[in-house]
Amino acid sequence: MASTVITDKRPGYGQLLRTPGALSFLLPGFAARQPFAMLTIGIVLLVQHTTGSFGSAGAVAAATGVSMALFAPQSGKLADRFGQRAVLVPGVLVHAAAVSLLVALALAGAPLWALFLAAVPAGASVPQVGPMVRARWAAKLDGTPLMPTAAAFESVTDEFTFVVGPVLATALCTGVHPAAGLIAEAALTLVGGLFFAAQRATQPAHGLAATAGHHGGEPRRSALSIPGVRVLVVAFLGIGSVFGGMQVSLTAFTEEIGNPGANGLLYGVFAAGNMLAGIAMGAVAWKTGPRRRLILGYAGLTVAASLLWTAHSVLLLGALGLVVGLCIAPALITGYTIVETLIPASARTEAFTWLTGAVALGQAAAVTVAGRLADAHGASTGFLVPMAGTALALATLLALRSRLRPREASRVAARGIGHRVPVTVD
């Protein structure tokens, strides 16, 4: 039976942004987050242009996604142990060099294996700025009424990143040069990452995870050892399949109809739905619990994604893309909200990097499969990938939903998105 917890009115975003030192890490942090959202689509557009194959483009992009997913949690652990600056500075330098090498090899017509070799370090070195920003908020605000506001703000910011990055990369690749998206991605990584790393005053203390390991009597645990986190990882894999499948399939569709310029418009409509829903998620006073919101939101996403393959006109595909975008934000933001109720403080940064890595891995798998389907059977078959990915993830959520119960009801009250409303712990 559901229980109800009444939360106090949460401070607003304006008060949060007036926190001393906040803007010093938020602005460079936003710029440095863009590589995650720009890298895959930038690779797809460049490699497809140089090889003529969506399958090859998807495979190279997948290599970056897999390496990113594998290395992201390790990056989070290292940042907790040695400090964010110690991880970021060498990381952004390696990333800019690896992406530059990938661009040069692709434009020179290098063999596919050479592109794979450059793609692996490019993905592995993507800076995990989102989790690092969350860690800075926690260091400044943990235990204060502003902390739940910061959690909601970061979820919306992540959503904006997923929206802005692909649109920017697509516009640069189609309107300037096929390599422009990746060049801009590398530049943003370098400048934004170094500027973010330079904000030492807001950086959490070194060794934070190690010292917090036995705080409150809790033994130190890996985030992935918690069953609910593993369920959310599957859910985020499904969300990644939507991003990856949409990126490849929209590109293939507009090429197929002889109107490649429409790619940016269609992805922009998809992004607009994402953005509108993301804003609403932070403003609505929710009366249902986050677990129920996640399942309902994911069901809507699955239904919307299942209709994409039926679209055979720009108008219909744009309308369906808008609906899919509207459905992604509730699932994504609620997933980030739930994970904070499942984990101890010592595993917070690692948990966020697992979810970020899951989106990258799902995106990588989707661009590979969708690219091969588009090459072999036409653009519409690529849209089957988001349908399959979300359906499998929804089935997992429904079967294992009991593992998403928070460790204690008060954590839901602390993390819920809304104002003074009943929060249902479902």
C-alpha cells in the first residue's frame, strides 16, 4: 500500500543559482558536457560522408560509445580519489587529440580499422562532467533545503545537453562541413573542460568517496552492486537506443528522400519535444511517486518509439519525433531522481556515471544496428531499433519494479520534483 509523505516547499531555481560560486562551475560545466551528446552523431555524419555506409559509420560511433561506457565509472572513481582536476586535465587533452586524429583519418580515407583505433580513446576520454557537477552541488549543499532543487536542476540540464549537442553537431555537419561537428566537439571539450577544472574553489575534497565509505555505519559498496541501480542501467540502455536509433535513421531517411537538409529540422523537432518536457518536469508539482512516473513515462516512450517505422513523410515523422521527444524527458529525469534514493552517498558519483555510460552504450549499439538495417533494408527499418530497445527495457522495469523502492521514504521526499505536495512512495 502506498504511503504519503508531505514535503516542504522547495526553494526555487533562482535561489539555487545565487549560491556563491555556482555559476563559476555551471557555465563551463555546460560547455564541457556537450561532447557526450555531440560525439556519436558527429562521427556518424562524418564517417558516412567519407565511406558512404551507415553501417560503417554506426560501427565506428559504437566503438566510442562502448569505450565511454566502460571507462566512465572508472573516471568517477578516480575523480573521487584524486580530485576532479587531476582527472579532467589529462582527459580533455587526450580527447581533443584522439578526436582530431579521427577527423584526419576519416578525411584522408583511412581504412576502417584505423578509424576504430582512434575511436576507442576518443570515447574513453570523454569527460564525465555531469556527475562531477552533481558532486560539487553535494559538497556545497548536502543537508540543506537547496539540495533537492539542485538534483532537479541537474536532471533538466542533462536533458538540455541531450537536446542541444546533437542539434548543434547536425547543423555544423550539414551546413558547414561534415567534419565541423567533431571539430567543435573537440574544441568545446578542451576549452570547457580546462575552464571547469580551473574552478578549484568548488571542487570536492580529494578522497571524498573513501572517507565517506563508512559514514553513518554504511559499508562502502559499488553502486552497481545495488539491484535497483542495475534495473535503471537497463532502462537507460533503452533510452540510449532511442537517441542512437533516431540519429542514424533520421539521417538515412532524409538521404533516402533526397532532402538531407531536413535532417537538422527533424532532429530539431525531436529535440524541441525533449526540451519542453524537460522544463515541465522541473515545474510540475507531482502527486505520484517517482517509480510509478518512471513506468508510466517509459510505457509512453515505448508506444511512441514503436510508431516511428510507420512514418513515410517528413510531416508525419516530425510529428512522431516530437511525441518521442516529449516522452524521453519524464523517463530520463525520473530515473536520475530515483537513483539518488537507492544509493549511499559514497557511491553517488559512480552511480551517475553508470547511468551516463548506459545511455552511451545503448546509443552505441543502436547506431550500429540501425546503420546496418538502413544500409540493407532502407531507412524505415532503422526505426525498429528504438522500438525494440524501449520494449525490452520496459519489460525489465515491469518485472523488477520492486527493486526500485527507495532505501527509506524520507529519501523520496528529499528527492521528489515538486513543491508542497503529497509525494507517493510507490
